[in-house]
Amino acid sequence: MISVDEALAYILKHFKPLEPETVPLLEALDRVLTEDIVSDINVPPFNNSAMDGYAVRANDVVNASKERPITLRVIGEVAAGYTAQQSVEPGTAMRIMTGAPLPPGADAVVRFEETSEGTQPKGMRDRAAVQILKAVKPGDNVRNAGEDIRLGEVVFPKGTVIRPAEIGVLASLGKQFVSVHRRPRVAILATGDELVAVDEPIAPGKIRNSNEYTNAAAVLKAGGIPIRLGIARDNITDLTAKIRAGLDADADLFLTSAGVSVGDYDIVKDVLNAEGEMHFWQVRMKPGKPLAFGVLHGKKDVPLLGLPGNPVSAMISFEVFARRAILTMLGKTKFDRPTVRAVLTEDVQNDSQRRNFIRVYVERRAEGYVARSTGEQGSGILTSVARANGLLVVPENVTEVHAGEMVDIQLLDMPEW
Ligand code: AMP
Ligand code: MG
């Protein structure tokens, strides 16, 4: 048996970030930049008002207060989207709206609330003059050109993961298209004579093909493009045909499920070996002991991960190996799930001498996080994953974790809490 870390290191050597492609801005969400983004403008592009108020020369109003207001002549008004036609000379002010460019001559803005306009009923405003009730310093209530982003600055280096905030910044720079690593295409093939498709009735001895769906959903979550090849029967002709169909579909990664453990008819092993170079491993993990990995020879070489057939094992193996491979192809360099530290509410045994991935439910209580197992942990109990929002990873050499101990829980895809 090889260790999880050995298997992972070997597998990840076969993956690298995929080529760049240029995509419309929104399609870059959750993807990784392949170019440095350099700003060709200042953001904001000009000094502008942070408030609705009056643009003034701070020097004119250094002594202004409620008790001793200073009166300025109002020379006009500037709204967002327009520029002032006059400059603010000593003794004058210009009405200004949030986002409007600061008129020449002005160096600060006094908020309406701190002028006579703020105290007068609407419609009664004196249009010719305003009383300033508070002193301002140069720069007060002004947003300076380039205070967010400077012309020529590297705003995002290549390798940056694009989230909504990055999308917004890129939009403000006028980037309609950006260059990101393309998404990996992941071929998904279920194998087994016992499988029926989701829309078929169950017949004696048959079960539904759930692995195709969990795998496809997990591929989507990780950022890949699933290519669903359906079910291959346990015979050489059908398996070979479906494997070749996946290679013809330009897959970057091939995922199969089942047929890689010891008790099988070995047809999957024979076909995979005929189509490429494969390793059939027993990995020191629970669930997910059987795992195949190798490279298929199509038009190009395509790495194949042969996941176990048991639905829970397939999911955990995906989580540990396939997910990281997909993230690597997307150009991501961080793979670890966020963790929380929680109190375990029950004893957990691990006599397997394998790394044990216990499905748990974490809850936030007043006293902190608590985690409990989601019950029966058999590798066929897919609802044990469905009920879980986290994984407790018990190391190979730890035989028991006791109730009351603090443990790290890896958070899985989960709804907000
Ligand atoms: P195997 O790896 O072929 O020995 O399969 C292990 C277990 O996983 C068996 O109980 C299979 O019936 C089950 N299994 C295999 N493929 C799937 C699948 N696509 N969906 C759900 N269960 C499966
Ligand atoms: Mg089988």
C-alpha cells in the first residue's frame, strides 16, 4: 500500500496549468489570470467630490463655525458626469455632487449638512450665497485622482484568482476581455454491468449510476467541464469504445469509477493497460483504498484517475486527488479547504492504520464549533456524505480520537451558515 501523500505527489506531477484563453470579463470568475493587469488610467481618473456639498478653497473657511459662519458667493453647480466651466476664486464656492470633478481652484468640499443649505427648507435656498458652518482642510471630502489605482501600476499580477471584486476592478479599467487558464475538460465514465441510468427502472440486481452524477457535479464545483460518457459495460469491446470516445472528446483528465479493486473481473485493468500505462494502487486511506492512475494514449496523452466504485470512496478520492488535479490545471496553487477548530462530541476509532476521512457535521454553538460524525461510515452510505459539511481527517497512526478533544475540520462544499 502506498501513502496518500505519495499517491498525490505522483499524480500531481502529471498536471500543469492549461493554456491561456481570452474570455469576456464575466467568464473569468473563479479563474486564474495568465497576464499581469497594468492600469492605463488613474482610478478615480480625476479629483472628485466624496460628498454632496460645496466645493471651496479651504483657506477661505479656516475660521468658519456655527457661531461665526463664513459667507461665500455661489458661482454655479457641477453634477457627476460633467465638468465645471469656471474656477472657484477666493470668496466663492460651487455646488457639487458626489463623484463630480472638483472645479479648478477648489481644494475641499463642505457637506450640505455643514452649510446654510442644510438648515434651510428645500425650495427656500439662497442661490447666490451660502454660509459655511464648519472649517475644512485641503483635501477634505475629496477623492484624489489615482487614490485607488495609479496609472502604470500592476493591479493584479498573473496568478490572481478572479472574484467579484477583481471583476469590478477590471471593469473600471475597461478590460472587456481577460486572459485566464482554460477550464479542464474532464471525461467521466462509469463502469459496471450492474448500473442503470437515472431514467431507467431498477431491475433485479441493478443499481442506479450515481457516481457519474457526483463526479460531474464535483467537476463543475471545482471549475472543470464534465464530459459525460455514460456507462461502460464490463466487457472489453464496450469499455474500449467508451474510453476512446472520451479521448476523442479532447479530455484533459479521464475519470472512471469502479473496476479497480481486487475482486473485479479485471476488465477495466486490462483495457486501461492496453490503452496506456497504468498503476493500480492500494492507497493507505479509508474510504478509497483502491485507486488507479496512469496515462492513456490518445491524440495526446491523457491522465486517468480510476476512482473506486463505492460511492463514498469515489467522492473522497475525488476530493483528495481529482479536485487538486483540476485546480492545478486551472492555474490555482492553493488546494486546502478552509478549516474550523471544533470540539468532537463522540469517540472516533481508527483501527485501519490508514488515513481515515470521517464525514462530520459541524455546528456553531455559543461556546464554539462542535463536530459529530454523520453516522454509519460505510463506503456505500452516500447519505453520510450528503449529511456532512466537513471531514475529520484521522492520521494513519492515530487509533482513537476522544470525545471532547479539539479537532480541525475541513469544510466541504456547504450552504452558508
Ligand atoms: P467495484 O469497484 O466495481 O467493485 O464496485 C464497488 C461498489 O460500487 C459496488 O457495490 C458497485 O455496485 C458500486 N458502484 C460501482 N459503480 C457505481 C456507480 N457508477 N454508481 C453507484 N455505485 C456504483
Ligand atoms: Mg464492478
